[in-house]
Amino acid sequence: MNRTIFLLALGLVCGAAGATEAANDDSGLSFDDKLAACAACHGENGAKPILPEYPILAGQYPDYLASALKAYRDGRRQNPIMSMQIEALQLSDADIEQLATHFAGNPGVHPLAD
């Protein structure tokens, strides 16, 4: 079921990406396309994942997010969905830094003390 949802979302994003004229790199996808692919599972701005086992990206430290994405891309961290997503999006170091900065700058989960 999770895989089906992911593949449908990825297909929609990649299909829409074909119509996008402004691409940032050789992948043919703009930053907005890559951001939309992340949002398909992690929710808008990374704040509302579609499943409880998916992490909230909003408000995380940017260096942590960048490190995690690079580890998925380089095969040092394993997850079938993330591995397929990273490969499909062809994330460069610049993409990763931009995504990490974007998600880190969004409000995340409030600490329990609040």
C-alpha cells in the first residue's frame, strides 16, 4: 500500500515535471518539482507526513537533513522509498543543501515543554 501511494505520487510529480520549462539541472526537474516530490510523503513544507512512520522534516537542523539525504544518495543509509526517490530526483549537493535549508526554515513540532 505504501509503495503504491509513493509510486502514484512520484508518477504525478514526474509527469508534471515534464511540462516544467525551468529546470535546474540535468534531471529535468526544477527545485519546485523536487520539493513537490518530498511533499508527496512528508506533507507541505515537510510538516505533515502522510503516514505516522514518515518523519517530520520541518524545523529539523539543516545539517542533519543534508547529512541524511547525502547518506541515502550515497547508499550509506537504506530505505527502499527514499532510495528510489533520491535516484529519481537525481539530487545534487546543491539540491540537498537547498532542500535542507527550506525544511529547516519551516516551523516544526513544538517541544513538549511548550
